[in-house]
Amino acid sequence: MARLRLGPLLRYVDWEAGSSATVWVEADRPTTAEVRCADGASGSSPTFAVAGHHYALVVVTGLTPDSTTAYEVRLGGRRVWPPEDSRFPACTITTPPPASDGAAARPVRITFGSCRWAAPPTGERDTVGPDALGTLAARLAADPAAVRPDVLLLLGDQVYADETSKATRRRLARRRDLKEPPGAEVADYEEYTHLYDESWRDPEVRWLLSTVPSCMIFDDHDVVDDWNTSAAWVADARATSWWHERIVSGLASYWVYQHLGNLSPAALAADPLYAAVRAVPDGTEVLRRFAAEADLEPTRTRWSYGRVFGRVRLLMVDSRAARVLDEERRSMLDAEEARWVREAALADPGSYDHLLIGTSLPWLLPPLVHDAEEWDAALCRGERGGTGGRWARFGERLRRRSDLEHWAAFPSSFRQLTELIRESGSGPHAPATVCVLSGDVHHAYIAEPAWPDDVPGGAPGARVLQLTCSPVHNSIPGPLRAGFRFGWSRAGRCLGRMLARHGRTGPSPIRWRKTGGPWFGNQLMTLTLHGRKAALTLVQAKAQAKGAQLETVLDRSLIADA
């Protein structure tokens, strides 16, 4: 008798016809997974096996457009979800009206954030405060009539392979000697499965993910802190005894637990790896070969993807695995990945009112931090004394110690993204907004750029914003809080300009200012997009006597005109 090990997760919901969705599940043995909806829609799929685990991504068809329907999950014909004693409302699939009927007539609500440590077990003290995702789930579960997000964007660090909880460390110690590398960090695929168990089995979060669609992308802690910071970092990592198994297991588990659900049914049907894994009794070796090749030859794999929500276009950009790390041609995205992003952003002008670029790492940082990263990149490529000089060695040490690896640390990529955003937001069919959605830096802020009057092609007509929201459930030391605040100050800008002069980085193509924040705490942002209007809400999870509550910190119109 098959049991549900993890899930269900509602992942893709079709916004074109409004009639299909995908539901991810993990079972404890081989079986057939089936999703049955109250409106008669259904889907089924045999499980596929990886490393002794059994998964299915069920494509549900026949959904009624512009409706909400409850669903249940069956394994081997037996209902396993929702549990008979569930205290939560029914898990549901909500579909939009078909695009041909004018899907822009209803608002699109997109909730996003990054960096989530798993909530501790019930009764154990939460040292970093309430989990914003769990608190959102509790609010929605307590009020079935409450407005729910149309999609959750989880922008990296869904699990922490290198910063494990006490419970995980105890589990690891039962498997192996933690005195041997990689110590209390995860070592292999099996240990990754426990991280996802710990993160997604929390009752509130499990219910939320079963009823609100989600889009995901990795960041460094899904593998290890500072993953792919530089070529020297990669060389050092590959020289260790544990790295190969970590990266292969990290990418393989990401493909199973996160990436597959990002894809549409059509993309799944055309995916040769998905077909190969499902075609054999055990897909472990097929997937491991893919993961090893994806690490060694990242240009052969694309983790980025696009989604459309009515008149809203989302591009989720891989800003970790697609990097070119040679100092002479250092780039956040390899040439093929950059071409894909550009073509996806500029395709079909006039077909969308809002362009969202999801990248785990912020495009616009506090000016001092930005200038420090560009300065450090200049040192590392030899602007002061050559690539083997003491300034270059100092720059590499500083880059690793201080996490100087955002878009600013890849200066040519920063400029290319800046130009792409300008082009995307320009012309007679420009969208109302171009928003870059990011996390990583464990605080939230809004930054708004300004282009010089003489910029070739002209400044964009769309409103362009950097919206950063992090963490969902984590912390930031007091000195770093002070440092980020200082980074926005006039004195911080002056110090940044001094660094830029020393590094000979040249003028920036844009200037920007902070128009909101910084805010610190466990938090989530929600964009509400309706026609050409846009509004932004920021909520923080606060501990109160009656339990954690979401407190609204910001509720602001971004574009008020229809």
C-alpha cells in the first residue's frame, strides 16, 4: 500500500486556456499517482524512481476555466490527500479565464521572497522569529475567503545544504562521521531529500504549497555558500573530496524537487531528460550523468524559464549555474543564456503590460556595495598590478569573504541587463512596469533607476523598479544591517566613488536611489497587477501573544493610471 511521503505541491497552472495544471508528489514506493478534482478534471502518472525515492508530476487536464475546484490525491487508487483528519481547508486549483476572454480583466497577485530556513519542530524555540511563509499559510487557512496569491515566486535558498538544523545534524550523525568532510553539511542525494522533507513537511507550508502554484529558482545555499563565485573558487571546490557528490546531488535533487514543476505540460512532454528518467526502472544514473555534465558544461543546460500570467510576463533567470568565470570574459550569463533572456524579454512587444525579471541576486544594490563589487572585480581581473599581483590576490580573498558576487561583480553583465531593461521598457508598446524581483541580501528595499538624458535610444517609458525581498525565514547580524543602511547614505556613496576611481571602473550607465526601506525581518512582498496598474505590499511576520501574525509594513501604488 503506497503512502504519500511528501507533497502534494501545486506547481504549474495554465494561463492560456485555463484548463490544465501540474501537481508534484513523492510516494514511498512505486505506484500510480492520480489527481481527481471536484469539477471532473483529473490526471494520473506512474511514479519514476531516483535513488530509492518515487516521484510523479501529474498533469491535470479538463479543468474549468475561471473557477476554483477542490482536488484529492490517490496512490494506487487509494486516497492519501487530504488526510481524513485534516484541520485545513480543502486544497484547490484556481484557474484564470482563458486568455481569449481577456484574462487581464482580473488582478494578478504575485507573492515573492527568498532565503528560508525550515521552521523548527513544534515546541522548539524559533531563534530567527516566525516563518513568513508559514504565517501566510496560517492566515489563509484561518480565513478561506481571504484573497490568495495567484503564484508564489521562491527566489532561491529553498533549502540550506551548508547550514543544517539541529534535527538534520542529528540525522546526519546517525548516517556517517561528522568529523569527516563535509561535516554537518549534506553530502548526497539522500540527505538532500531530508532537507526538502524538513522544509516542506511543516503542516501550514505543506497546505499552502498544495493550493497556491509556485515557481522556484536556486541560489547558492541550495548547493553551498558562494557557489560559483569565481574560477578560483570552483578550482578549490573541485579539489575537495566531497564536492563532486555535493554538486551532482544538489543539481539532481533540484531538478526533481524544484525544476520539473516550473515547466509547462508541453515543455515536460518535449524534455528528453524527463522522458529518459521515466523510461527506465531507476533513473538515478541517467540523472547523475546529466547533473555532472550540467556542472562541467553549464552551457548545455538551461535552468531559466518563462511564464505568462495573463498580461504579465515573468522571466526567471538562473544567476548561479550559467556563469562564465574566466576573469577575462567574466559574465553572469553565458552567451546562449543571455541570448535567450534577451529574446524572451523583447518578444511580442505590446502583448504584456508588465515584465517581471526574477533573479535571486539583486540587479541594483546599495551604491556603496555596488561600487565595492565593481572595484573588487577590477582588482581580480588585474586592473591594479596584473592578474597575479597582490591586488588581484587581495580581491579574490575579499570577494569570497564578503560575498561580492552580485550583478555588480560581473560589470559587463550588469551593463547588458541594464540596457535590456531600458529596451524592454521603451517604445510605443512599452509595458507599464519592468520590475526586477530579487532576494539573497536578507532585507527588503525598493530602488528606482534613472537614465541620463543623453542615453542612446532614450530613457524607458515604463516605470523600472528593483524590488528586493529577503529573508522569508532567516536572520541578518546587526553589523550587516548597519552596513546596508550606510551603503545608501551620502557618505557611503562618496566612499563608493573613491573605490570606483581606484579600480578604474568607469561611469555607471545609470544612477539609482532607494525609494523604500531598508526593512529587516522575515517578510514577503506581493505585487498586484491589474491592467496597467500596479501596487506593492510588504508584510512581516511578527510574534504575538496569540501567535505569529503578518503585519503590513508597506502598501503602495506603483502605477495608478489604468
